[in-house]
Amino acid sequence: MAGHSKFKNIMHRKGAQDKKRSNLFSKLSREITVAAKMGMPDPDMNPRLRLAVNAAKAQSMPKDNIQRAIDKASASDGENYEEVRYEGYGPGGSAIIVEALTDNRNRTATSIRTAFSKHGGNLGTEGSVVHGFERLGLIVYPADAGDEEKVLEAALEAGAEDITSTEDGHEIWTAADDLHQVASDLEKALGEAETVKLAWKPNLTVDMDEKNASTLLKLIDVLDDDDDVQTVWGNYDISDDVMEKVGG
């Protein structure tokens, strides 16, 4: 896996969302609004909102946009989004989890079902694939945050459960309930993280050949393009050789 961050590989193609800045800002805004509505509108008092705000800052989202999204939560005429999780099977026996925030379940379900069926997969029922994943906290630091030893020491000190370092960076895994605290402690030692979020980590991964990888990446791009979709997780693994051939 040298040359590819496993997290970025498992989640979706590197930079898949970066190319669609306005789409990304829209997704980040939606998460901020939902987080602010579910708790206090103060990031210091609301761990989920703090994670959402930090994620927005990491993508250089303007402060005004962040504040507007928080203010929207208290507006009585604001849209009501609900969290929905979809589970399905992609090409090559891969398992996919799609997390969405939607104000229209029917619209979202139809879009996601169509995306799966057009790209060699099928949407399953709730619980059909989630048993193959663990709900954990994920903190990602760039490679220049420190060498493996420094990051490992800081992660252990902060109470993390696992760490993977590659030339692309460091992935630090925590228990879901510990994410906010571990991220806060790591920030003091290593500075601000690139990513802090709740994640679905697969217990086992499935290797993709060239044909399946190509179709799978198209499916993930289509899902990423959907305004209602927040995050796509999968248990697939694409080798460097295959990734190069499919233009990843």
C-alpha cells in the first residue's frame, strides 16, 4: 500500500471531493446546521459541532459561511434534515455504507438505489453490511505533523487505540466515545488535525481487480456528487498497480 493512504483508499479516491468545492461546502454546512440543532450552538459545548466546524476549517471554508450554518439551526424556517444510513453491495463483493443528511428520504433513497444499480451493485436493507464494520473515531494528520515515533507516542498518551503511519500521513483510531477527548489532547501535542470524524472501519477488506475497481470508483464518485450524501465508506482495497491503471 506504499504511496496510498489506506484511509483515503477505503473512503474514496484522493481528492474526489476537493474538485467540487461548492458541493463540499454545502455538505459541511449541512452537518454544522444539524450538529448545532442537536446540541448547543457553541462548538466548545457541543463536541459534534466542534468536529463539524474543524472539518470545515480544514477545507478553508470561510468563517462567515460557518457562522451562517450555525445561525441557520435556530431559524424556525430552516430545513429539517435527518440522518439516514444506507447499506449495499458494490462491484467485486465490496460492502458500502452511505451516510446522508436529507430533508426528503424518498428522493435520497431513489438516487442512491439508482447509483448502486447502474454501477454493478445493489442497495441492501438496514443492517445488511454494517456488521462487517466497527464504529470508531478517526483522526488524520499529514506526514509533516511528525515522524511515526512522535505521532505514536502522542497518540498513546492521548488514549488512542490504533495508529497507521504511511508516507501520506498518520491515521489514528479511537473508541467512538473517546474521539473528542483524544482529538483535543492530540491537538495540544501535534497541532490541528486534517480530519476528525466518526468512521466505519472494515473488519476485513476485499481486494479489487482492475475491472471491479474502475466500476466501484465510478459508483463512489456518483454517490459523492449527491448533495444529500455526507460520507461513503467501504471495505474495498485497491492496490497501487490497479489504482494506477484505472487512473486513480
